[in-house]
Amino acid sequence: MNLCLQGEESFRHCCQALLKLSDQLRDGWSWESIQGSEEGYMRKTALRSVFINSRAPWNPESSYSDLESNTSCHIICDQLEQGAVADEVDGTNNDFDHEHDEDAVSGGSSHVLQYEYHILYSCSYMTPVLYFRASTLEGRSLSLDEVWSCVHPNFRLRLQHSPLTTITQQEHPLLGQPFFMLHPCKTEEFMRPVMQLQRQQHGKVNYILTWLSVVGPLVGLDISLKYTTLQTHQTDHEAAPHPSSPS
């Protein structure tokens, strides 16, 4: 049974719903249309303070080939049940502070970076894809090694045990410019529990929002839990019976 996001129309519907929530939360997402085309994508920019350890770049190739396919579903289900996806990148995390100190000893520097995130639809995989690029405030683009070194230590460890995704450098399919992307080859696998839940709840789960809450934090794109609260409130309001008009 195919549990992918069903078609570009469903993708646009989920994006429109997410954009409405973003507008209410003032979270900065927008829809960018391609001139002379019906295609488009969601876009957001954000500033991040990161510590880049240039002496010890993260190499995903050594661990990605050894990933076990069954682990991801358990991880995603646990995250969805606990509602803790976005909280895992809290800067107060002791493990992060400890590794940050180790990086400072081994060599590196702190930078404020500008990230630009794009959400596109992949016709090949029938799933959303997260493209992004990062640069210093002076305009220097980050290399792939530097991007990997910015991945939060908690997620680096997780990527060693779960085939959630991997970061590659590709040409943006709509802009023709170099971007990084989170490869969508495992999206259907780790989103399968979400699609099953969506069918049980008759489509009340926003696929894009849930997918983004899983893959976004891997590259510093945190999704506020207010999205879920606001979405639940709207769903409950729409489902509530309206009082009849007085005669």
C-alpha cells in the first residue's frame, strides 16, 4: 500500500494550511511562485548561532551505509507520541554543552549564520523535500563539511542508528542554483505511521507539518509546538456542533 503524500494537489493543500498557521504565529513562512509557471515552493529565512569545528568535520558516509531500516519508525512514533521533536535542540541541553566545550578545546569558532529553507514537492518520490542553504553574515556560503559540523550532536548520534535522511548538495530544481537537501529516499518509510494515523483520523493530520517537525531540526529548523496546539484548537472548533439560530 502506497502511503506517500498523494500528489502535488495534496502537497499544496497541506502547505496552505501550514501557511495559515504560520501567519497566525508570525513564523515567517511564505509561498514563492515561479514566474510563468504554476509551480512554487514554501520559503523561510532564519538566523542561527552555531559552533563550527573545522578540524573535525562530520562525515555521514561512514555511518549512513550501516543504518537499520526498522529503527526510524520506532523513533518517529516515540517522537510523535511525546511531542518532543522540536524540544530536542534546546540549547540548554547538557550533552550539547559538554560537546561544545570539547569542540572549543579541539579548535573551532562560533558564527551567526543565515539559513534559507525551501519546501518543494518531489514528483519522483511523491513527498515533500527540504532544500536549504547557509551562509555567514558576510555572504560566504558554507561547505558541505561545515553544514554537517553544524548538525546538533544529538542528531549526529541519531543518524548513526536511523535512516531518517542524509544531507547532499544538489541543484535547486526550480531555481537552478546550488542548494543542500535532505534526501527524500526514506521519507515514505518513516512517515508511514503518520499516514496511517491520518487515515484513522480522516485526514486531520497535516502531513507537511508533521514531516517538517521530524526533518527540520536536523538542520536547525525548529518547529514550535504552538503549531500543533493551534492546529488542534482549529480542528476541534471546526468539529464542534454549531448552535442553531434562534427562531
